[in-house]
Amino acid sequence: MSLQALPVVPQGAQHAPSWFSPRNSLRFLSPVLVVVAWQILSATGVVSQRFFPTPLDVLDGLWYLVTSGQLGAAIPASLSRGVTGLVIGVTVGTSAGAVAGLFRLGDELLDSSFQILRAIPFIALVPLFVLWFGIDEQPKIILISLACVFPSYVNTYSGVRHVDPKLVEAARLFGLNQFQLITRVILPAALPPILVGIRYAMSTSLLALIVAEQLNSRNGIGTIILTANSALRIDLMIAGILVYAAIGVMIDVVMRIVERTSMPWKSNVR
């Protein structure tokens, strides 16, 4: 057979994802099976509905939160705290990681301090933050920011430090100055671990948001959960937790889109 007779497959079609592929079907099947098992165990009395309502009861509670307007007011408040803390933490973490990774003086000044602080669980700092900053918005945002700094710092530092030396040497042979070397070679080569760090930071920001909203919040998803706890409305508590989970899934989807957009060559790697 001649080469001209061979069919030509477009480059993007070789690995075109299918929503109905077996791999994606399994991703959707597992949560569905969990919900079905939950419904059966609750409906048959194996699990007490008093302490663990059925999925239908939780869905009714979620619908109540939506129709009453509580959820519509809570989600923007929680997202505002989470996004503000995330932006501050990622900015500080990636900037410090880049400085420490690129410059010896930055490494000597920053890395030891960041590594020591990284070993302290941010949750352990909650009582101090309440004592220092009160129970208003400030300690919540600081807590979220602190939780996001270290994943960004560690991955940025590691990514910059582990750029292939041969790639750097080749760039110097082509006459690139220090600024061009950093912006055109080192940072683009370190982009995959940097994005991994941001992805971890986004996940950690959700965890820190949950902790922060237990500090006497007057609005947000945490307020819904605390109020439901006082009223022994377990269905509303679980509904609030599921909203947190939905936000986490959205965060993961956003980061996957960002990774595929900024690093299109990775989408062809299986």
C-alpha cells in the first residue's frame, strides 16, 4: 500500500476525549453506586435515619436552602473568603519559591524559614489567630492565605531548581541574558510543578475555608452548617457538606482546564 493511500488522522483527533468512554463511565458509576447503597441502607433501617438521613431527605434539605435564599447568599460569601485567601497565598508562595529557587541569596534568606513554618499545621494556629485578630473576616482570610502559601512555595521552588541544566546551558549559548533566561526558559520549564502547587493550594484553600468558617461566621456555608447543628437538622448539615464537595470538584475541573490550556502537549500523553 502506498503512503498516499493511508488515511490521515488529524492531530487533535488522535486522543479526542469521549464523554461516553468506559473510563469516564466508571468515574460516574462509582459515586452513583455509593448514593444507591446509602439510600438502601437508610431506607431499610440498617443505618438510622435519625443520624444519617436518606439522600432524598438531604436533597429536600438542599432544595429548601436554595428556595429560601440561604444558599444563594452563603456561596458568594464563602467564595469571596476562599478566593481572596487563595490569591494572596499563591502570590506569596510562588513569588517566594521563584526567588529562592533562582537566586542563592534568596535561598539562604527564605528557604529555611519557609521550611520551618511549613512544618506547623495551620489548624494549630487558629486559637492564636483568634487571640491576635479577633473573630471577624481578617483571621479567616489570613488562615486561608497561610494554608495556600506552602504548597505553592514548595512546588515552585522544586520546579525552578530542577530545570534541566543542559537546557539552561543551551539557552546561554544562544546569547540569552539573565532576564530572558528566567522568563523564556526556566519559568516555562518549571510550569508543570508550579501548576501542581497551585492545584494543591486550591484544594488546601477549601480545607482552610471549612476551618475558618467555624470561627463565628455570620454568613457563608459554614454558618448554614453551624445553624443546622444547633437545630439538629442533620439533613441540612450534610447538604452544606455536599456544597463544599461540589466546590472542590469545580476547583479540580478548573485546574484541569488551566493545565490543558497552558500545557497542551500533556493532553497527548497517556
